[in-house]
Amino acid sequence: MFISQAFAQAAPAAPAAPESFFGSLGSMLPLLLMFVVLYFVMIRPQMKRQKEHKAMIDALAKGDEVVVGGGLIGRVAKLGESIVHVEVASGVEIQVQRSSVVQVLPKGTFK
């Protein structure tokens, strides 16, 4: 009631400068660098580990001493397409998937 309304004039719009190619590339550069670093730090080592694990699984043979994913240590008794029979004690055999074999131990580790 006591305050009068003030109307501001709109400032004239500045002409839009066309964005150059290097300006748009400069804004995308940090994102591209993040993906490159992510590839070399995380993705590439993981792919290498997967390849090594697959080679180890394919090279399993009867009599190999292995560690299974649950921490069991035993000797490979039989090999199937996707199942491995591991002898954990004399007369005690368990069946596990090939992919659950974590490590092949040196001969003589498992008595």
C-alpha cells in the first residue's frame, strides 16, 4: 500500500557468440579423460584376471591340488564339462563347478 511498484527495464540481450569446436571439445575433455583412466585402472586389469582364471580352469587336470571358493583344499579326482570332483579327504569327494576353483596349488601341498 505504501510501497509503489517499480518496473525494471529489461537489459538488451547480448548477441550469442557461436560456440567453437575447441570450446565444445574443451568441455568434453575431462569426461573423456575420466573414461580413459577408468579403462586403464579398472577395466583392463579385470579383463586380464578373467583371462588368467579361464586359462587356469581350462588347464585343470586329474591329480591337481586346488583351492575351492569356500576355502576347501583338495585334489581333483574327476573332471567333467562343468563339474569337478574334488577329494577333500580319503574317500570324501565333493562336486563343485569349475568356475569355483580359485587357485591351483603346487604339488605336495595337500597331504
